[in-house]
Amino acid sequence: MPSSVAMQWRHGSTIDDGAVRNTRDVNILLREQDLELATTALESAGFVREDYATAAPSIDQTIDIEGRSIVQLDALVEMKLNSFRRKDQTHLFDMIQIGLIDSSWPARFDKLLGDRLQELLDDPEG
């Protein structure tokens, strides 16, 4: 599974090949039927966070970019808004800066995530 930055780069490369940011985190999407087993394994390794506002997007929410199956942009943005760590905010700022995300996007999400995105749109310098 590609990292969220690899997914962001694939979306960003459709607009600007220079919109690349490296990071060491990896986001994993699973099929619902694999969730229980994966949760057990990930909890034992300290990887499960319970503070997400919404469930992660479906593994089926993908598109093909450059011959690779990549999480759809709206699903990627939702993942970043859920985590909302500083590095996720930075990735969102990058997507805003190159025009992948604009003022129409907050309405695509529930109130909490929409408000988070609006906060970034209102102050694009962070």
C-alpha cells in the first residue's frame, strides 16, 4: 500500500511534478472483513488511534493514476483531516497551494472535518 504522501504526490503530479513531499508515515486501508484481525495485530504494535472523527474511506475508493491504484483525492483528504496532525495539515496546505483543494471542499465533509479544512483554507500560511 502506498504511503499517503505517495498518494498525494500522484494526485499532485497531475498538476505539478514538483509538488512532492517525503515522509516516513504509511496509511493502510483494509477490507472490512479483515478489520478484526488487522486491529488485533495493529493494537499489539501500538498503531491504533481511536480519536478519528469518521471511519476511514473504503478500500474501493480508488482511481488509476499513472498505472497505479490510488486512493481517490476526496478520500485522501478525509484521511488527512481525520488525523489532522501538523504533517497532515502541511500535506493539505500543499494540496491547497497547487489547486487540488479549494473553497468548495469543506461542504464535502461532515461539520468537524469541514471546519478543519475551512480553518486551513482561511489561513493558508498556517
